[in-house]
Amino acid sequence: MNEQETVGAFASLFPEDGAPVVRAVGITSVDGAAELDGRSGALGGPEDARLLSFLRRSADVILVGAATVEAEGYTYPLVEPVDAAWRVERGLAEQPPIALITRREEPDALGAMTSGASVPPRIFTTEPTASDRFAVDVVEDLQRSGSRRILVEGGPNVWGNLLEHGVLDEFSLTISPLLNPGGRKFTEQVTGVTDLLVLGHIGVGGFVMIRFAVP
């Protein structure tokens, strides 16, 4: 697929209707591993990276744990130039802001998230004995402050906490065409069975992107 065809496929899978949504996004190997050599990004490729930029462009805020930011090496810009222009045309900040969950008052990840940021990241510090609703509380805080479209990028602790409490509306999952036996599972923090509804799927460059609703 060329760029126009790829974006068209993404748009058909994720119609941008402006409706409020708490959407998680992740990638796994065929056998469910959430990382390769300690990074989820190592499972992906240009096609998956393009989807991530596409999903980020309509987000009011990106919610992510500090450990994920550090492991994946987050830096600005977070979206590709064409998606930054898309945001500006619709009155949004060129780059989506970050909401960072950390157990430390001064996370190492903060440096990367302030360099080049048009909007300073919001930092949510949790204590080791924090409520088991730690990520839920952050989502509710973001919603009260006006964030209607929240993109949750992980890691497993954050995804698991939101799934356990029924806060996620959707899950975008990319299946990478490889096996990684013994790799850390993205569902390792989920204790119960969660029913999902398949809303659609596409194949791009060997990757399968699936959009799930969380009833």
C-alpha cells in the first residue's frame, strides 16, 4: 500500500467521529508476547508506527507509564508531520500532550517528554501503596479536565488496571508476524476473563491490526 491507501485503510478501521473514547493501543507477537528484547517497539515496523501516529493525531491526551516511556525511548515529535498538520487544521496542539504515570517524584522519563513538547506533560505520581484504581483515578482526572479522547499506550500495569475496572472502551491490537516464546505478556496484570467484540481488522505489510470494543 502507498501512504494514501494505508491512511485510508486506517480511517476505515478507526472512523474519526469525535466521540469520547478511552482507547488502549498495543502490539504482540503471534503467541502473545508484548515485547522483544525488552521493547514493544521492537515487535513493530513502519506500518505499525504509522498506525500509532494515526491514532495519536486525534487524541486529546496520551496516557502512559514512565517505565514504558523509558523502555521505548519516547521523544518528540510524537506524530508524523502530516498528522501534526491534521491536528493544527482542527484547532488542536501540533503534538498531543502526555499524561505520565510514575512512582517517582522526578521520573527519568521527564527529560525526554519536556524536550520539544509544545504542551508540558502532566505528571501523576503514585505511591507504592496507592489505590488499586491508580490508573482509573488518572483517567477520571483527565476526563474532568476536558480530555474526551484518551489514548492509553501502556504498559501492562496501566492496561491491566483499566481493564480490571471496566474503564477501557476500545483496544487496538497489532499482531506482529513473529513468535517470541517466553516473552512478557501484555495481559499479565489481568486476572479475569474479559469479553471483547471485534469491530474490524486490516492487514498491512504483514501486520494484522484489530479494533476491539470492550463491552
